[in-house]
Amino acid sequence: MGALHPKCCAVQEVQNNTAEAVSEAKLVSDQPIPPLGKPLWLSEAEEYVAMQKQKEAEAAQRIQQIAAERAAEEERKAKEEEQKKEDAAAKAAKEAEKKKKTTSPKKVAAPKVPKPEEAPKPDKEKEKEPEPKHDAEAKMDNAANKAKDADMRFEFEVKCVSARGLRDADWLEGTSDPYCLCEAVGKVRSKFKTKTVNNKENPVWNQAAKMQLSNGDKLKFSVYDQDMGKSDDFLGYTELEFGQIFPKGFEGELALKDASETAVKQEAFLKVRVRHLGTVTEK
């Protein structure tokens, strides 16, 4: 009987270990199973859809803003045309009145009959003749009269000086690499392009070219950001009408239109200089 005692103890130890394992398994099974998380691909898809909706909303807002700006610009141009017509009519009426006054016959005083043995005295009062115009004013009037002929061409020196306030069109690194494209829009079509200035939001070009224009044509300046491997980004444009550059020329800053690609307005300016060189003679 004494030899059976160790075996009984071993059986009891095995039973105790089995009971502990069962209790541990029960504790593990009683714990709640955590819910499965959202798949990564679903989160990315939802984020992509949200970004697309945001871009579409910004694009629609930008389209509405551009339409409003164009409508305002057309209204402004219509008012300017109406004002020009009124000014031209008033000027024509004033010139007609002035011409009428100058062509009216003047009263001529009767000559004095000299007394006997007296020499006739010269008339001290002399008719006042109109003073000739200054040479520069006469040249401008002559040039303005020539410009009325729509078939005549005039030569100008157009210089793209600089720009400031351009937006950063390169999202990855650096800033814009801008250049300016000048075009003659109308009966005479010509254009020239400046050099590209790298990594500048306030570039300086100081480049000029000779261009020909006719009455009614205009100059269009467009600024682009040069990119490699894709189309160049548009940074804004501005225009100069023929009446703004003829005959005195123009020098100054012009605000760029459509200088921003979002609804936030971008204040950007282009400095140009235009000089009238003369009339183009046909050979």
C-alpha cells in the first residue's frame, strides 16, 4: 500500500492543472470580441470621394466668379463706349461752334480820309491772327487724323518690364518660372515671347520688340509658368486698347485678370512700356 501513494498524488496534481486550464479558458471566452476595424481601402476611397467633391465645388464657384467678372467687364466696356460717343459728339459740336465763329465775317472799319496836306496815318489797330499751334501738338493732331484710316499701320516698341504678385504654380518645390507672351490682336497679327525667369514670383524681363498695329487693334499680355513634361500654367492676362497707346504711348502697371485658379482673389500686376515709333510706309 505504501507504494501506491505517489501515484495518487500525481493523479491529484493532474486534476488540479486541468481545473485551472478550464477556468482560464472560461475567462478568455467570457471576454467580448472586439469589432473589426474599417478596411484601409474603404477609408482611402471615402477620402478620395470627399476630395473630388471639394474640387468640384471649388471649380463651380470659380466658374461663377469668372462669369460675374466677365459680365462686369462687358458692362464697363459698354459704359466706356457710350461715354466715348458722348465725348466725341460734344467735341464735334464744340468744333463746329468754334468753326462757325471763325468763319463769320468781321466788320471792317471804313478807311479814314486824310485831310489836305496831311499824310494818311497808319491804322494802329491790327487784326489779331490766331497763334500757330505748338509743333508737338500739331504732330499729334496729324497722327490722330492718320489713325482714322483703318488701313494704315503704325509701328510701336513694346517692352515687357516686370511683374509682381504672381501665384506659386509649382506645388512640389520652388516658385513659378514665369514668362510673358505679347500678342497683337486684330487686323495685324504678331507676337513675341520673353525669356523665362526661374523661381521668381516678381520677375524682371526688360525685353522689347517692334510690333505693328492698325486702328482698332489691341495688345494682349499673357503670363505663364513654364513647366517640363506638361502644359504651362496660366498666371493671368491684361490688355491695352489702341486708343491707350496711340499717339502718346503708355508706361505703367496693369492689373492681371484671372491671376488665381481658386475663388480667392490674387493681386498680380504687369509693368509694360509702349512707344509709338511712326507710320509704316508700304514699299
